[in-house]
Amino acid sequence: MKNKFVIRTTTGVLFVALLVFCILYSPLTFAVIFAIISAFAVGEFVHLVNQIENVSINKIINMVGGVYLFFAFLGFCMNISDSKIFIPYLLLLIYLLISELYLKKENPINNWAYSMLSQIYIALPFALLSILAFQVNKIGAVEYNPILPLSVFIFLWVNDSGAYCIGCLFGKHRLFERISPKKSWEGSIGGGVFAIATAFVLAHFFPFISLLTWIGMALVVVIF
């Protein structure tokens, strides 16, 4: 148990350090790290749903779709391309729908639904980070702002850590036992308070958006 804790902690610290470095260093490292994460996250999702009875979806195609969606948003937000960059992705979704009609699998509707879910639930949120990362300045040029995408992860980490600590100390009323048996209302509220406190810190050091906007971002992360 102790060895597992040490391994998980070390892995977590290294992952956080790598993520923070890649976001802050340059747009290129930002693109590379999240393209890789998108691919592996979609791949893991497909691996999990393929264990469900009567579900069989193509891992490689869904991973390629997730990575392409990320780069499409990246190119669009950086003004490298116009909206035509999304056409190949649309064709891929159409292919996933039509191919199920010919593969003769047991439940084609289920397969297509889970394929779409891999894109909407996993790939799309990573792709939308580009909207936060690339902002149009006063003179109409696109500039890279790593603080906004990084703040999403800061709020996530602070909320999860705060919820865990407060939940362990004071948690009595279960939040949603069907989904997560050990999560409590006390922990969730505590995590939210920690996240809002972090919003005050970020507003102090990065006042390019208002305090209320920082708090709003924190609450969006906490609720979702």
C-alpha cells in the first residue's frame, strides 16, 4: 500500500510538472501535450466502453478524430485556417455513422452513440482549451495566453484536493452514492470554497480579467 502511494504521488507530481511546463513554455508544447493527452484519453474511454456488452467501436479512428478535432480548433483559434478546417472532421463523423451500417455488428446504434460520446465528452473539452489559450488583442492580432487554460487545471486540482481533505475531516452527508459512494456534500462545498479562494489569488496576480470572471470560472469547474 505504501509503495503504491509513493508511486502514485511521484507519478502525479511529475505529470503536473510536465503539464504546467508545456502550457507555460510555448504554443508548440501546449499543442503537443494536449494532442497526446487527447489521444490517450479517447483511447482509454474506448477501451472502457468496449468492455460493455454489445459495444464494439474502433479505437484508432476515434483517437485520430479526437486529435484532429484538437488541431482543428488550434488552427482556427490561431487564425491559421478558417472554418473549412472542420470539414474533414465532419466527414469522419459521417464515416463512423455509415460504416456501422455495413460492419454487421450486434448493436450499430450503440456503437455510433459511444463513438460520438468519445468525441463530445472527451475530445471536445480538450479542443476547446485553444479558445482560452489564444485571444485576439486590441490590435486584432492573436496572442497566446497560457494562464487561462492553466487556471482550469489549477481550479481542478485545488477543488479535488480541498474536497478530499474537507470530506475526510467533516464529510457525513453523501452527495451522489450511485456515482461516487464516498463523496460528501461537505467535501464538495469545501472544494468549492478552496477554488473560489484560488480565484481571488489569480485575480490579484493576473488582473487581465475581473475578479467576478475568475470566480465564475472557478464555479464552472467546481460544478462540472
